[in-house]
Amino acid sequence: MILGVDIGGTNTDVVLLEDDVFEVLGSFKTKEFDLSKIKVDYDVLGVGIAVWFKNGKLVGAPNLERIPSLETEKPKVVDNDANCFAYFSSYLTKKKNVLSLTVGTGIGTGIVIEGRVYRGDGLAGELGHTFVGGRRKCKCGGYGHLEAYFGGWAIKDIKEKLENGSIYDTRGFRLFCIAVSNAIMLLNPEVVTFGGRIGGRLSEEILTEEISKLIPEVFKPEFRVVKDDYAVAKGASLLARDSIRK
């Protein structure tokens, strides 16, 4: 059995994986989370952890005020949350070339090429921190980044806007679609997935329609909204399982 942990800017989600069956253990406030306090009634063989990570080292994510205690005696695999989501997306869709966007407190991007997570020099896939124009300050310290216009901290009352549909009339959503279309033109993925507590509640139909307007038909991938708040934690557990098997 493998434990999967997703350390988000607000919540930390925990799942347990046995064979191909996931059990949700719960969601906890990140500022209070401590891995050593998670008790399970099973023999856990390893732990997969999703958190901002580069070349073997934890790095300070812009939306993470505190990196929780991650001490464990079990074998541990750590990767970026968006990479974990992309890996789960590949598993879910059975596609080997995947572009994945997580939208929650901020925006994350994961890439799977030929069934393997693409990391570049360690931090590949930061679409949320690409320049889209303007001088709005981003939490990372930069200006004009996509995440400064779209996401949980960028748009006031975003949950209400999601519910009434006005989110699709915002400048942030238009910029988001442009950024995703640019990434599609670079990567030519088979499928683009959207997840997170905001991304997983976007309209698959509207995303497909608006992004498709911006790309040639020959580049058009499948679009999929993954309505699973625990998808990142599940991806972390899958990555850990597959790494331990190797």
C-alpha cells in the first residue's frame, strides 16, 4: 500500500493506494499538517508527496506559507503537484502525451511525454508564471504573470463566479485560454486535462470551445476536466508506487 499526499497552498489531501484502488483518508489544513500524525491501519510500503520540488530539494512555493513536516521512515518519492496530476491524468485517460493544468490557490502545469513526466531542469511547466502582459504583481514577486490574473488568489469571489458562470467573462479566463493554447502549439498533446478545486469545476464544454478557437484544427487535442479534488494525491501515490517497483 502507498500513501499519497498533496500539499496545497490551502489544503493537504491524503489518499491510500492498494493495487489500483484509492481510499481517501481526508483533507487537512496545510498550515497544521504533519505527516507523522497521519495514522493508517495498514502496512504502508512508501509515500508519494506532491509539493514544489526541484532536483531533489524542496523549494519555496509562492503560495505555500509553510512547508509541513514530511518526516517518515518509509521510502519517499517527492514531485511537483502538477506533475503528479499529469501522471494521474495519463493513468486516467490512457494517453502517453498529456498537458495538465491545476487551478486552485494558484496555477500549476504538468507535462507527460511518452508516458513519463517531463521535468526539464527540474521545474518544467510553470505556465502560471509566464508573462501575459500588464503590471499586476504576482505572489512570486514578478509582474504580469498568468497567475496574477487567474486563480484562487487572483480573482475575488471566484467560487461565486464559478457558480453563476461569470468566470468565463473575466479577463483572467481569456488569458488562461490563450496561455493554454500556446502550450498546446508547443507540445501537441493528445489530451489536456484540468483539475484542482477551481480547475476541476470549470466547464469542459466552454474550455473546449474557447481554446479550440485559438489553435488550428490539426493541433486540437481532447479536453478533459477531472472532477476529483484528490487527483494530485492519487498521482503522487501512483508515482511512488511505480518508482518503488523499479
